[in-house]
Amino acid sequence: MLNFNPQLIIPELYMVGLLCILFVQSISDKLKDKIHWVPYAAFAGAFIALFSSGQSDIMFYNSYKIDGLSQFFKFVIFLGLAICSANAIRNRSLGKANHADYFFFMFMSSFGLLLLSSTVELFTIYISLELASYSLYILLPLRNNDPRAVEGAIKYALFGAVATAIGLYGISYIIAGHHTTYIHELATMGWSFSENPMALVGLGMFLLAFVYKLALFPFHFWAADVYQGASNETAAFAATLPKLGAIVILVRLMAFAPGVEVKTLLAIFAALSMTIGNLAALNQKDIKRLLGYSSVSHAGFIMLGLVAGGSYGLAAASYYGLVYMIMNLTIFWVITKLSDSGRNVYVSDLRGLYKSSPIMAFVLAVAAFALVGLPPTAGFTGKLFLLNSAWGEGFYWLVIVAALNTALAIYYYLNLVRHAYTLDEVVPAKIIISPAGKSIALALALGVLYLGILPHNIFSLLVRASSYLTF
């Protein structure tokens, strides 16, 4: 039955209201640049999502589920959107583009991610994914007619079209094998190759559409070019929020406990992704391109929790989604503030940063330590949860590969810190950053430390939410 209760979807209705306002602004010459309210509105959405948690129900003919997992990801998406909006409020790379249009498509993509958090029917998941993706395709090339941005956007769109087509084709195999597209029904059915090979192959194909969003090997080729080509502000959004939508769907699907064939294949992809991503990042000079390959490596780490499965493994993957977003938005915040006229920032540009802006040097160091996985940062705690989950399920070889790759990543992440705390022969000019910019940077750094030191409450909540996904 329809079972529509508007009180359960207040975050989504709130986002629809914001989209209506941005649409009106985008078609009005007088209002199109009055967008200073946007970060505050997105931050308010995080509180709305937080206070709407604690309720559980299923609506819209069993295709839309409100539960602890969905509300957690809605809160994180709104929080990430608020940070991305604050980062992009003075985007100097848009040229003549309409600022209201820019934020309209950013919020529309986030709306698709909100829907992904609750959708529990395969075709509805596919439609929500496309809503989030098409809006992002429009955002990526908006960079003062920069050909690199257009090239990256074309690659992202082409690879995305192929990945989603494969995913849609996989749905047909699942229907042929199990005769339903509802997750709550699919979760009660067998997913071994011996029982139903067609359904398992279909599930594997459907997973590819979301593995692509994570930039997991071998669907990672777009990441470095997209990060490098997009404006700093757009790259911050593309590098973080879409991955949250992929993680929440992968968590729901891996709760099926699919056959060892799928888990083994994903584990191999994870090992290759960690290794190839780290090796490719070693020689990068453009920081955004370095972070692009870094994201390939982190996608492999997220897979540790997903292949482990169970409430602990799925909670670890969800927690690392939050950690990954905060770590990357922190370092992107520094990059954006250091960039003049929206240009790309290179590793050499960091030299002497501790003299020109001590606060930004500190925040950069915290973000880099977290991305490596050093204590007491969130990166360390998040990786510890992932390694524990994989070890507990017998993926010893994958844990060893992950540990070796963590050691490998130390070189290029701490190289950023080395440059920031190395003084050039010429003392660099002092960087002017607003008090608000410094305050948000420090808040992000403190968030990274908080998630590393006091993870228990959030992680326990995710374990409870994930326990309801496993059958």
C-alpha cells in the first residue's frame, strides 16, 4: 500500500523547498547572485535530518524505507552539502555562469543522494542514482571554459553511462532469477552461485554501477582527470557526496550476504584498487590529481567492510563514509582557500605555508595525517574498524595488503606536510583568509580529531542500524 506519512520525509520535503527557491532565483536576474543563505540552509537541513531520526517505516508501496541507516546518511549528506556550499559561495571559477544555477544543480544532485539513502527497490534506486548523476554532469564543466573541465566531465559522463547501463542490465538478471526487485524480499533469498547463478551474476552487474561511483578498480580511470579538471569547489563536492550515495546502497546490497564468488571478486578489486591508487599518487604534483588517485585507494579500504559483511563490517563501511567525507572536505577547504583565481594548487605551492598561514598549515597536517590513517585522527579509527571487520571474517591476505598500502601512502601524504612546514629561500607572502574561513577550517580539523578519539556513539548507532539489514 502507499502508506504516505509526510512527517517521515521532512528532510526530503525541506530539500524540495530549497530547490524551488533556487529555481526561482536562477530565472531572476535580480536574485541570481543572492546566494549567501545557501550554506546556512544546508546546515539547517542537517539538524532536520538529525531530529527526524529514531523513526522507522516503509512507504510508497514498499519502495522507500525510513530507518537508522537512511537517516544517518541524510544527516551526513546535508552536513557535507553545507560545507561544500560554504566552500563554493565565492567560487571564482564560474565565469559568467549563474551562481543560483550552480547551487541548484548541486542541491539537485544531493536530493538524488537523499533519495538513494532510503530507496529499497532496484528500479527506484536506479532512478535516484540517475537524478544525482545528471546534475553532477552539468556541474563538472563549469570552470571558465577550461578545456580540462570539459574533458573530465565527458569522461565521467561516458564511463557513468556505461556503468549504469551494466547495472540496469543486471536488474534484468535479478528479476529472471528471483522474480522481484524489492530489497526486503531479495534479502530472504539465496545468493550462492550453486543456488541461483543468474541472480548472483545480476547482483554483481548491479553493484558495478555503485562501484564506479566509488572509483574502485577497474572503474577508476575517470577520477584523476575529473578532480584535476573541475574547479576546486566542484571537485570537493564530486569527491565526497556521491560516494556516500554509493556506500549506502552497497551496504544494503551486501547485507544479502552474496556468494563467495562476488565477495572474492570485490576483495581482489579492493586489493588492486589500494595498490594502484597509491602507486599512481606517488608521483603526482597537482594536489587534486593526487587526491583523485587517493580516492581510488580509499575505495579499496571501504570494500574491506563491505566484503566482511555482518553488522560490524557494514557499520565500519558506513562510518568510514563519514570519515572519508570529513577528511577530504578538510583538505579541499585548504586547497580552495590557498588558490588564487581558482587555479589548481600544486605540491610546491605549499612551501612555507606554516609562515604565510599557520592555521591552514595545521589544518592541512591534520587532514593529511587522517588520510594516512595515523592516530589519533578519524582516519586511523575508521581504518581500524575496517581492518578488524575483514580480519574477523578471514580475509587475512586483504588486511595485510591494506596494511602495506597504508605504509605506502605515508610518503605522498606526509610529503604535503613536509612542504607546508619547509621554508623557501624567499619568505612567502602572508595569505589573507577571512576569520570565517579560518574558523570553519579549524572546526573541520577538530571534527577529524573528534571522530578519531570518540567514535563509540556514532559507531554503536551504525552497528544497531546495520543489524536490522542482516537476515
